[in-house]
Amino acid sequence: MKLSVITPVYNRADCIGRCIESVSRNIARHPDVEVEHIIVDDGSSDNTPAIVEDCARRLPHLRFVRSDSNRGPNAARNAAVNVSTGQWCVILDSDDFFVDDATKIIADTIDAAPGYGHYMFAPDDMEGYYRSNPLLNGRSAIVDFEDFLTGRVTGDFVHVIATETMRALPFDERLRIHEGVFFLRFYRKAGRVLFTNTRVTIRERSRGDSVTREMLRTSIPQISRHAIYQELYIKFFEEDMISHGLTAQLRHFRRRLLDNYVLMGRYADARGVIDDLGGLVGKKERLLGLIVRMHAGNLYRIMLKWYLIAKYDLLRRPVN
């Protein structure tokens, strides 16, 4: 068995060394577990490439791939998977790091419970959620695609995924966030997923450079990426949602897609979604229908932008 640890990185000169060292420390402690560490630099403008290149010269297990432009973590993950040589890909973000026995825990779990296409382990900051979820609060659990689709299981995990699965179902590189839609495809392909409630990573989640700021729909490119996410979710899982009786969830995604089409002024597409909805119910849907008839999406977008700027500026103000 060989593990391919894949790490996208962008402007993380302050912490990429910590990530690299944690993998190296695991290899030194557990030389019986074969590991390669693939780092893909996503067009960094700081000292990140120099740090990784220096480490790659000293560490034979470290493979470094560079991109000339910043294309986002999904593109970087695809690039890492394409050059990986292990049977399993372990996703390790650049601001995270392994505990000392992470690779041994992962390898021993796969050896003891073969036959799964997807394994999940615990990052340190999710342990409270696992305790609160009756499906996850034991030492281990078998969860399936339906558990994720219906929302019985949510949250973050450390993912160990069959490399062949990741190659067959690549991330859509138009998106920089919304990885969940792709993980849901991985779960469906795997059928059953083994979750082991053992900590294998320490995560840093208070950084100001997190890509999650792109969740705010304050520009056309950001709104477009939200629409792509909803288009893909409906394309991939519409039949699953219908077969599992999740009509309210399907309507939610269509309503969100309608909202984003309206914000972009894509009125013909918006009318297509209205047809799929089978009519507009509720105040928000009827308002969107009115905006479509008036072709007032530009005004709606400007109002939303300033609302979001005001809201999150207020949230950042210190409390007296």
C-alpha cells in the first residue's frame, strides 16, 4: 500500500514548512508505511515556492508541481492526483499538519478493514460535532451516500480516497470552493464509507486568507461560481433527491440557482428554472419572478452587494 498525500498551496510561506515537516516526521517514525507528498503551488506570489523547492531537494518523498497562475485549490488537487502513484490519496491542506502517527493510523485502518473505496478520519476541530452526532460518536462508523445526501452526516473530515476514484471524478476547476458537491460524488461511488473517530490532523481555521471569503456574492465571478455549483448539484443528484423524497431540498437548490441567474441578468435561464419549479411560492420566489419580469437584476445585484459589504464590515468591528 502507498499513500499519496496531496497538498494544494497558495501564499502560505508562514505555514507550509510545518505541513511538510509533519509528513516527514511520520515517514521517519513509520518507515514501513510508503508515502509520497505531492505539493502543488497554485501560482503563489510569496516565498512559498522557494520553501517547497528547498525541501524537495532534501526530501526524496516530496514531489513539487508548480502552476504559473492562481487557478484555485480544485485545479491544484486535480494536478496532484494526476501525478500521484499511490493507491490512496490523503487530502492535507497547507495550513494543516499531521499528528505524529497519522500515516500509521490510516494504513492500519485500511489493512484491518479492506474493501472500502473511501475512508474518513478526524481533524482536531471537529471532535465536538462527532460527539453530538449519534451516527459518528463511537470509535468508528459505517456511513453511506444517503446519510450525506439527506444531511444526517455533515461537517469536515480527513479524507482518504481511492486514487482511481479521484481520477474518474475530477474536481470542476471552474470552482474554487464548494468541494462538497464533488465529495458527495465520491461517497456515491464508494457506496459505504468507513469513518474512524481518531484524530490524524491539526487544523488552523482562523486565517484571514481563507478562500471561504468567496462565499460572499459581491461580484459577477463569485455569483457565477455559486450558480455553477447549483447547476452541478442538480445535474449530479436530481434523480437521487427525487428517489429519496428530498423534493424540498431540490426546490431549495433550484431557488438558489434562480436567485443567481437573476443577479447575473440571465433572464432566459431564470425563466427555465421557474418552469422547473412549477410556479413561484413564498415571498422570495415571487419577488424573484417580479425582478425577472422587470429585468431588474442589475439593481438587485447592487443592493445585495452593498448589503453584504455593510453586514460583514459591521461584523468585523470590535465590540466596545
